[in-house]
Amino acid sequence: MTYDALLALHGWGRDDFAHATADFLAAARFALFAERVGPMLEKTEQVRDMEVTRDMTPSSQRAVMKAKAEATEAIDAMRAALYPEDDDDG
């Protein structure tokens, strides 16, 4: 339902929903998901790419290393969700 509300905010009307096939509606909902997650992936990649430098305090170094490790895990999950393997047989 949330994705349908977002589609309505993007200009979809009752007729659009009524005439959309289930596959097309699923693709439109996924496009909204990707539209939201894409920028988060980019920001998370920036965290992963942060440098740990010698001028940081030891606690800052640990915090950055922890954030980088967590970002790497999140990136893997986001990429898996954004770029699922194609299961079409054709």
C-alpha cells in the first residue's frame, strides 16, 4: 500500500492502477524501492571508502573501522536487493 501511495504521488491515477498488469505494477513498485535505496547505497559506499588515518585518535580509528565493516555488510545486502539475479528462463 505504501508503494501505491508513492506511485499516486508520482502521478498515477485510478485508471493507471486498474489497467496495470500485476507484473508491471510489481516493476513500478520495485522502481520506487530502487529510487529510495540507490542514494543510500551511494552514501554507504562513501562510509566504506573512508580512510583511517594516523592523526585520528585510537577511539576514532576504531569507530571508523567499525563503521566501514558495517557499511560493507549493508552494501552487500543493498546490492542483493537492488540487483537480484535474473530468474527468467528466456
